[in-house]
Amino acid sequence: MTEPLPLAPHLLEPAATFSAPADGDTAPATLATWMAAHGAPAYRAGQVRKWLFERKAGSFEDMTDLPKQLRQELAADWRVWTMTIAKHSTAADGTEKLLLQTADNERIECVLLRDGTRRTICISSQVGCAMGCVFCASGLDGVIRNLTSGEIVEQMLHLARLLPTEERLSHIVVMGMGEPLANLNNLLPALDEAASPTGLGISHRRITISTVGLPPAMERLSALDARYQLAVSLHAPNDELRNKLVPVNKSIGLRTILNAADQYFQVSGRRLTYEYVLLGELNDRTEHARELADLLRGRLALLNVIPYNPVPGLPYKSPSRKSQERFLQILEQAGVNVQVRERKGDEINAACGQLRRLNVDSSPAVVQLTTG
Ligand code: SAH
């Protein structure tokens, strides 16, 4: 039997598209060194980058200001895309969701949200999730692997390509599948590409990383790059309840998480967001709202209350309108800066991890599902 050919390097791996020439023989090939080896001027690498990040090219073929032969040589040596679109759904409110199939046949999800002039994307950082939050679809089967930096960038570009030519992505939230702080090594180079003026050009303050609250990784992030917005998922105002909803809390504890969050704030100077998924008759009572207000009092923070989006097969439910209103009212009266995150794309299962589970057995196909 013949060995399968090794896969061509992924052009969207940040190390490949950085225009700085590689140092010495052992450094990985970059597009710039490849250009030199193929007798092409260095600026061609910049042109390719511009086609990918600004002009939303789908292939080398699209890069019409490059000589045809160079395009063919590029196509022979590099892969732009490593993932295929297994499913593409569009909701009535304009939310679009992609189910992407990786080269090793795993599936991940990412979403494009339209809100006024905002074009926000929600991207995944891992296949599955190890955190085990009891109400969340992403972690039901544990974590399979980290996404590579290239796969994270690829989600951004697949979603950008859903927009008309003149529209650009404006915000990124890392709130899809996975725990981003458990994959910082691959996430940060990908976000650098999002923030780079020669990448997507989205400023750091418009990029939010959402974490279950892993203090050592929060400290690491504040040391490496505190320009990003940090969102911390609380979901309970005390350890007893949080241990039940977010099992990793048992070895961490709210106090340690809040200290790490305060420290991030000190370094970044950016107001933190706390997320609180409101689960009917579980964490939505009057006493929970009061306790939460006590916890957040004195902190410059925004509390994002997210009404639970039910996951088929799980016993948790959305809060009643009455309990949601009461919950918000108590927090507002206590002076907490609170907002409700509007649900978008419900009918396309836009809550993280849901689409992947619904499609585990179906074969890949591009489906345009327009509802409403
Ligand atoms: N691991 C990160 C990112 C997870 S997704 C974190 O824990 O923050 C972003 C947010 O969506 C988290 O707060 C998560 O708890 C919440 N979430 C997960 N499933 C949900 C559902 N079915 N309905 C509403 N919010 C959900």
C-alpha cells in the first residue's frame, strides 16, 4: 500500500501567513519564504493575505491580480481551507450558523449575528468541552481536542464570506464550543490575526473571550495580553449551587475566580462582563438575585443575564417571564449594571453545541435552511 501524501501546509495557520521571512533552515515554511523559493517578489505574500482577510477570496483562483502560474503553484503547495461546510442554516432574524467538518471528521460550530450595524461572530475554541457545565450541550461528550490556530482563523473567514463584499466583521466573541482559556496557546495567535491591521482589523476591545473561570489561565492572559474583553461565566452566586451547575468549580471556588477577574481588570482597565445563565426554578430565585448583587457590589462590571436556551434531552428549562423580571429588578435596584442577552437564532439551535449534536450521524451536505 502506498503512504497517503502528506497534507499541504495550512495557509491560515498564523505562522504561515506572517510576512516575516523564516529564520534559518529549521523554521517552518512561511508564505514569504515560499515566494522567494518560487522566484516571486515578497509583496506577493502580502497580496495573498489581503485577498484572504479583506477581499474574502474563496481560493487561489479568485486572486486575479496574481499571475496564473503562481496561483496554480500556490494551489499545489498550500491549503487555504481545511474544513468543509457540513451545514449552513439561516434564521429569520438574520443569524447564520455554520457546522464545519474538520479534516479529522470532527464537527464544530460558529455563528454570525446581525444587530444593527454590528456584525458579530461567535467562534469555537475546542471540539467539545471538558468543563462539564450540566446545562450546556457542548460538554455532554467531553473534550475531543483543541482547535488549531488555523482552524480558529478559518471559522472567522468562513463567516466573513457570508457577508456582502462591502460589509466587514465588527466584533468577535469566543463563546462557541469549548473553554477558550484551556486553549490559549492556539487561541491567542488566531486572535492576533483578527486584531492585526493586515488581518481582519478588529480592535481588541471588540473581541471578547468568555471563560468558565480558570484563575491560573486568567492570570496568564493578563500577563500575555490584557487588551481583550474578558467575560466570566458565573451562573450561581454561591459555591454550593455553582458546584452543582459548573462542576469544575469544586476545585476552584467563586472567591478565587473573582480575585483573578479583579486582577485582570487592574491590568486591562476594561470593565469585565459576568455571565449568568438563568435556569428556571434553579438559580432564578429572589435570594439568588440578592446574593449575586452582594457579590458584584463595588465592582465595575456588567452582568449579562442569559435566559436558558433549552437543550433537548436535558432537564433544565428557561426561566418564567415573571421570575426573570423579578431577578433583573432586584439587581437593578441594588445598583448592578445588568443587561439581558437577547436570544438570537433560536430556531437554528444557535446555542453552542446544539447543532453538532443534532447532526452527529448525518453525512456532510451544504444545506441552506431559511426559516420564517
Ligand atoms: N467555556 C466558556 C464559553 C462557553 S459558551 C464559558 O464557560 O464561558 C458562552 C456562554 O453560553 C457560557 O456562559 C455558557 O454557560 C452559556 N451557555 C451554554 N449553554 C447554554 C444554553 N443552552 N443556553 C444559554 N446559555 C448557554
